[in-house]
Amino acid sequence: MAGRTAIGLDIGTSSVRAAQVTITKGNAVLDRFGQVPLPVGAVRDGEVADPDAVGQAIKQLWASTKFSKKDVVIGVSNQRVFVRMVDVPWMPAQDLKNSLPFQVADLVPMPIEEAVLDFVPLDEIMSDGNRQIRGLLVAASQDMVLGAIRAAQKAGLKATTVDLTPFALLRSAGTTDPLSQFGPEAVVDIGSRVTNIVVHEAGVPKFVRILLLGGDDVTTAIVDRLGIPITEAERMKRDPQFLTSDAGADARRIVDAALTEFVDEVRGSIDYYLATSASRPLSRLVLSGGGSLSQGLAQKLATAVRSQVEYGRSFAQLTIGKTGLAPEQVRFVEPLAAVPVGLAMGAAS
Ligand SMILES: Nc1ncnc2c1ncn2[C@@H]1O[C@H](COP(=O)(O)OP(=O)(O)OP(=O)(O)O)[C@@H](O)[C@H]1O
Ligand SMILES: [Mg+2]
């Protein structure tokens, strides 16, 4: 039986990344993975700001990694995507789809005719004797989504699907093992500028938060406080040996303060969910993204959210195919691959 092949394209702030996955009879294989850095300013706050520069980088990515298709699934995650739990009157699925814009117009912080809408039904509830459907409403600015699609088009690609980045993360990095039966699991992807949080129970998303925060805030804090070039600050931040040396004491304090601030924001989002949903405590928090590699961050998060913190394994559900990557390269890219892998898995299954 021929498998289904899909390619997930993650347009991040620092890089464009793509993963090609083929699923045959339930067996998922990573066929290809590649990434190309983006120039500063090409993507701002999670949105394509310079379509030509992004298109150029994607073109380079397709030239350097031999993907077998030009159809891609794109992820979106920024301040122009709104995700909230909402209740709507119960009705057959098709009717709900047709009437969704009218049902949710008042709930969405943008003109409804300018939004791309999706609704993920989660539960049926009774409210004042009325049957209702509780679910996650996703509303994304059409204009922003088109910006991402156009960047892919500039590289000769066709975006067949646009997905919410946190949903992709849930597929690749979320776990449903026995520990996560004890309470919801949070998956947190920390990028340069965007942090995606998704809380789920047994694979069902319950809460999504997109924060404009990430590893670049740590670098910027070093630049501002020490008055050094960004490349040097970036190097310091990634060098645990330097940070623990006497010479690195100032940088260490700055990194520590920036991470504490960051952790407070993530804790705030998770505490909000736990308090408003009357949920059980978290069973675990799973990390991905380049920003999660900062030394000491996992420990700080574990204390703040009072749960176990682990690094997610983007390739855990995949067999590594003939990617052309050496085993150490596979290990290096795994924390960075959660989004494109999850996008591809959603479309290939
Ligand atoms: N070893 C490391 N230690 C600390 N920080 C790191 C390390 N490697 C990468 N980073 C940081 O990770 C961030 C980049 O992460 P990632 O590649 O996941 O972001 P992105 O997907 O391009 O951006 P975004 O998701 O925010 O749009 C940068 O801030 C970078 O400094
Ligand atoms: Mg990212």
C-alpha cells in the first residue's frame, strides 16, 4: 500500500524548517528534514514581514534538502491568531460549520469577515437546559495567513493546509503515556520570539496560549546590559561553561533574571488555565524549540509549575528514514523539529 506523504513548513523567526513524513499502515517515517536561517526582520513577531526574503530562504531550503513534493502544510502562531474555549448551541456539524461566523462574531477580536475560522469540538454540555457544544475556537487574520501562503508561493510551493502551530506541537511532542493519565500535560515550544503553550489531556487540546516571548529576550537583555554585539551575547548565552566561570558571572546573572521573567509568564498562563478550568494539576511539562535549550530553564520551570519538566522528543513516533543526516545531526535538530514534524504528521495521517 502506498503511504501518504506530507511536508510541514515552519516559518520561524530565526529559520525556516521543513520535515517530510510518510505514513504507511500506521508506520510514520521521517523522509527528510532541513532548515535555512532567515535574515533578521524577515519574520517579525511570528508574522512574515518580508515575503521576498522568506521566499528566498524557502527556495534555498528546497534546493538543499531533496523534498519530494511542492505541497506543504504551513503553521501559524502569532498575535493575530485567537484561540479560546467557547460554547455554541448544539447543531449538526455541517450547520455549525455554516453558521460559525454568526455564532462567534462577537467573541472574536477582529472583523469576522477578515478572519479564517476553525472550531474543534471537545465536549457536549447542558447550560440552562440547552444542549451546547464546548470547543476551541481558532480565528486567524486572513491577511496574516495570506502573507505566509504568499511567501511559500514565492518559492514555487503550494500551501494546501494552514494549521495552528500549537496543534502541530501536540501531535509531535505531546505524550499520552501512563504518567499523563494523572493530569493534563503542557507542551511548551520556545522559539526566538514566540512561545507556544498547549495543554492537553490524552491528546485532546484544552488550552492554547501564544506569547510573544522567547530566547531573543535573553540575548537582548545581555546586549542591553553589557553593551556588547548581539553575536557575542548569543555565543555567551549558549555557552554553559562560560556562564558558570568567574568571567561569566555578570552574564549569568542577566540570563538568570531574564529566564525568571520568562518562567513567570509561562507559569501565569498555566495557572490561569488550571484555575479557570478546575483542572487537576499538571502531570508534566514537555519542552521544545531552540529557546528551551537555555541552561537552567527546565529546572526553573519545574519549580514554577510544580511538575516534572522534560525535553520533548519530536521524532519519538517516527522511524528515521534516509534523511541524509548523521545520527548526531538528528539528535541536534530534534528539539527544533517539533513544529514541522507535527504539521506533517497531521496532514499525512
Ligand atoms: N544551545 C542553546 N542555548 C540557549 N539558547 C539557544 C540554544 N540554541 C538556540 N537557542 C535560542 O533559541 C532561539 C531560536 O529557537 P528556534 O529556532 O526554535 O526559533 P524560531 O522557530 O526560529 O523562532 P519563533 O518560533 O520564535 O518564531 C534563539 O533565541 C536562540 O538563541
Ligand atoms: Mg519556532
